[in-house]
Amino acid sequence: MEIESNNLYEERRVVEKFIENQKLGHLSDYRYWLNLEPIRINDDTFKRIDLTIKSLVEEIKNFVMSKPIENLFNQLDLSNIERKYIISDLSISNNLKFFRPDICFESGKYRILELNTENPGGYGDLAYLEEIVSIFSHQKIDTSANLPIQLSKLITKSLLNRGTLHVVYKNQDRDKDRIVETRLFLNKYLKADYPEVQFCPLDSLEIENSALKYNGTKVNGILRLFDLADLLNSKLDKDKFLDLYNNGSFSIFNPLSDALFGNKVLLSMVFEAKDLINSSSHLEFGNIKQVDSINNKILIDNKDKYVLKKGFSSRGEQVIFGIKQSMDEWNEILKKSLRGWVVQEVFNIDKGRFKSFDELWKISVTQKFFDFLPFYVEGSTYGAFSRFSNDIKTSLFRSGGGVGVVKIS
């Protein structure tokens, strides 16, 4: 979708028409994507990051496989039902099919903050971003490096001959963005493979006559937009659901045990065991440690230097910056049980100049924080994008936006 006009407001109408035709909601929902210039990253830097990430993922896999699973679960403080699900999933799933690390830049160095594996939400982001970037740049920039196509092949292979594809989410309000992005992705890349797709909330599923059903129809293949915690808090019979899953009654494209590999506590355990912190002159890990392993006095005396994160948190939730708390608030937080939380040192994320629409749909150029997010499918790199924000939290769900990435020689 390319146009030649230099009239930005005419281009805005093109975007509105695109959103209207795709039944994706309203333009205001996508303002954070409407940036005119992609981030450019040096190809050598990209290659160094790529090699490091692949090495880290292998370290995590080896660490999990080398430990007695019960010891690992005890350290992660997982419930019995969580353990049952993860053990079951590890035995039948090809784990880490899709993962995306969070990387930030600071004065010429780059730091890996965490590894996200629980939901491949980025495929929708990139499918949409591909359209937006091509509109505003007047040229076709392959920001996704065929990532949506590769993911569509992976989903097709995973759910082969499963009939109707059920996209299951927690609820409409919380998962609005994921639902919209997934609908776009399926319309664009999977329509031929799955002419019938059902979107349904998790609590609308029922178990009847030894089958998982939605509106009386058997569910065979699931694309999951919910988390393991959502499932465990749902009204479904957890044991029956697990039995059906184990017996192959239905399959899930993005396995539930992926949440194990994305647990920040697991990452801290790997870092400590493998001495990965500050392992290269170009890369620093975000010095991630379990809160229980740090003396509270250190955290109190250096409040502004630390950030606390819940092990399974995502979307910028359950992230507490010491610098944003009063001393009394910080002390109260540290008095609570923080088992399952990690602590990281805060550092100065680089800022860049970004051109985008403001609230009045006028073009403005501002300084914003930004990060770098490469995407991997079955261990291979399929591109990257970047988030920007006025806040040190660059999460798209916490005042952030997205922009494409192009590699330069």
C-alpha cells in the first residue's frame, strides 16, 4: 500500500480507510504506530545481539534440563497445579517456538533486560506496522523480515488438520490490543488455511462429554492470548482440561510452559549460575537478581538505583521503580513478601528523536526513550521493531508506541 502524496493528512485518511476496511476499530487506537521514520541499527550491532540472544536461550534450556525439576519448581515457588501443567507441557511441546528479548541501549552498550516467551503478540504488531511504515515512508520497508509469514507456517504446521481455529483470550477489555492485532494477522496471512476462526473468551469454554467445547462445538486447535495464571483462575475444571490436553483432544500453538522460560526469576537463576553478568565489552545483562538474595538495607540505602519486577509480570504491570516511590512507600513495599520478584539496577536508557502525530494530529518531533526488540521463531531471527515512550517504561501498554527497525551496513 504505497502513495505518492506529501499531504500528511491525506495519508492519515488512507490509514483510516485501511483500519475501516479491516474492521480494526478506530484510528485513535493506533496513534502510537503512526511514526514517520523507522529506527536504523548498524548491521554489526544486530549480529552481535543476535549471537548473544541465541547463546542465552541455549543456556536457559540447558539450565532447565540439568536441574531436578522439583528443585527448580521449589525455587520458582510454583503451585502444584502450575507444576502439573508445566511438566505435562514440557513433555509434549517444542518449547520456545517464539521468543522476544527486551534490549535497551545505554551509551554505546546494550543490555538484555528480560526474555518474553508467553505470547507471540508481536506478530500482529509487525503485520500492522508493515502497512503503516510503507504508507508514511513512501517505500516498502520489510520491517518484519517475513516474520508473519513464518509464524503463519508454524501455526499451520502446529494445528494441521485441526479444522476451526479458536483464538482464546482472557477478556475483551484487557486483551483488546491482542485481539485486534491477531485478527489482522489471521485475515492477512492465515485466511486460506483457516477459513473459519472463532474468537472466544476463556470463561466461555466448557468441558462436555470428554471434549473441550465452545458454543457446543468441539475445540481442536487453540491460538492462546491468555496466560497460565488466567487459565488457573478460570472456571474450567483444571484437571480435566489438562487430561484432554495430554490426550491430544486439542492442541495449543503457543505452549503454556513457555511462561516458565519467560519467568524473570528463572533468568536470574541462570545468570547467577552461569556468571553471565557483564560478560562482554559490548553487552551487559540487566544485573537481574532475586529480591530474596539482596540485603534490604542495600535496597533502602540505594532506593533510586533499583527497580522491582514480578517474575511472571508483563505489559509493564507489577514493575516498581524506587525513584518513583517516597521513602515511606519504598519501605512498605520491602516489608511485604517479595518471593517470586526480581530486582534490577536502573540505568540511563538512550533517547532518540522521533517524528509522530500528537494528540491534535499535528506532526511533532520529540526526544523519547527507545528500546530494541528482535523476534525469533524456532531459533531463527525474523526481524525486529522498537518501542518508544516519554516514560522510562517503554511497554506499549504503558505510554509506549512502536516503530520499525531497518538494518544499515
